[in-house]
Amino acid sequence: MKSVQQEVDERSNLTANNKFELLLFRLGVDAHGDRAELFGINVFKIREIVAMPEITAVAGSLPHVLGVVNLRGQIIQVLDLPAIAGCTPKTGLNIMLVTEFARTTQAFAVESVEDIVRLNWNQVMTAEGSTVGGMVTSIARIEDGENTRLAQVLDVETILRRMNPSDTPDVDPGTIGPKLELRAGTMVLAADDSMVARAMIEQGLTALGADFIMVKSGKEAWDKLNQLNDACEKEGKAITDKVALVLTDLEMPEMDGFTLTRSIKQSPKFGALPVVIHSSLSGTTNEDHVKSVGADAYVAKFNTDDFADAIRRALR
């Protein structure tokens, strides 16, 4: 029998092979009342899974906020995930997923938990163009022998932000500090599959005075980098004459940020490019992996000052 540490190490080492684990769960039937779709969330974001405890309603809460629970001395907000996704549970809200990401802890109520599956990121395709509202970033293809199931991977950062809107601007040009001093003609190549995260990154880079290209996956970033390099070679230039820095998320369809960073740092053509990993996945395990793949800086989403400082450090 494996120890807890062995399981943690084994799960963490999946990142070396462009793999991850997905927790599968159900939210109930859709608006038509005839289908119970399968949903997923990266296991790295799950702190624990518990039977639904007693919830204390909070006066004046926003819609779809069920209230709060006291979990071993920590007060945690609980969100009604089926209601947010437009689903109706058949058997009620039975399970609570306690999540940690983007420097916050919160819980999502769901109907049932099905399984944990190991997948390669190339089994996950972007879904942004086919969904409304940006709550689903991608579709995971789960192959069970001759059968194939599809799971919708939820953008929990977007959901959380919509349920808890900020009273202050995401980016304050007055506090973000001096503009970046990029070489003339260079820009930042940024990759993130979350619509909300891309919007905040664009605001931050604009406030820092940096030109940028934004893509939605690690594979798109890798393909764009090679395309830019081909153009540079035709002009007798190096890739550093076009790209000043690569900014990448970790969780992305087709190719994750660990694989993208490792590919860049091990490439004779791109190895000199600074890479900043910008992710909602936090903790020492992920930070250790960031160092192992050669990233120049790591910053947790989304604090504007930390974001700007990490980019400045990497450029230096």
C-alpha cells in the first residue's frame, strides 16, 4: 500500500510528462431535464472532498452562495455549483469539494463525485469557442476501453470571480510601478486558457507598457514561438529580437505550462528566453516543479504588484 507521500510524489511527477489528474463529478440534469453531464476539475486544486455538512446562511449573500461552513476552525464560503452551471440535482447537494487556488480557499457543492482519472493534456481540447460565458475552458476525452466519455473542465477561477466581484480595479496603473524597459521591437508572448485571466494579463501588460501576443494554450504558444523564430531567421535575427519574455499558465489544453517551459529551456533556439509561470496552482510542490523545469520566476494569480515584480525579476 502506498504512503500518502508516495501518492503525492507520484501525482506531482505527472507534470514531467504533460499529464495530470482530473476529478470527475456530476451536478444533476441540465435545463431540459434529461441529461446529467460529466464535469471535471484538476485534482491539484482539490484540498479535500467531504459529505455535505451543515451550512450557515449569510444575510445579503449573492445568488448561488449557499452560505458558510466551519471546517476544522476555518470559515469557508460554499457555492452552489449546479445552480451556477444551470443544472438541477436529482438527489440533492450531497458532496462538498474544498478547493485551494489563487491564494483562496472555498467550497463547491455538487451532487456526486464519480472518479479520478489520469490524462495527458493532449486529451484535452479547448472549448472556449463553443461555450457561453466562459465557465468551461476545455473538454477532456476519457477513454475507457472501447468507450469514450467527455467531461467539461470548469474554469473555477472565472466562476469564483463572478460570484465574488471585486470592488477595486484589477489593475491600477498608479501603483503597478514603472514601465518595463523592453528592447525596441520586442514583446511578451503570453499563454492562458482562462478568459478572465487573459483579460487581467492584458490589462497588466498594457499598464506596464509592454506589447504582447496572447494565446490560449501551451501548444499555441510553442507553435507561435517557432513561427516567430522562422521569421527571425529569414531576417538574420535571433528570437530574442522579437520576444522579450514568455508568460505562461500551468493548466492548459494540449500542452501544459510545465511542458512548454521545459521545451523552451531545453531548446538551443529558445533557451535564453526568460519564462515566467503565472498560475492559480500554488504550494511548495508546484513551486519546486517550476524550478525543476527552469522557469525564471513564478507568481500566483492574481496580484498586480507581484505580477509586475516577477516579470521585472525575470527580465533582469
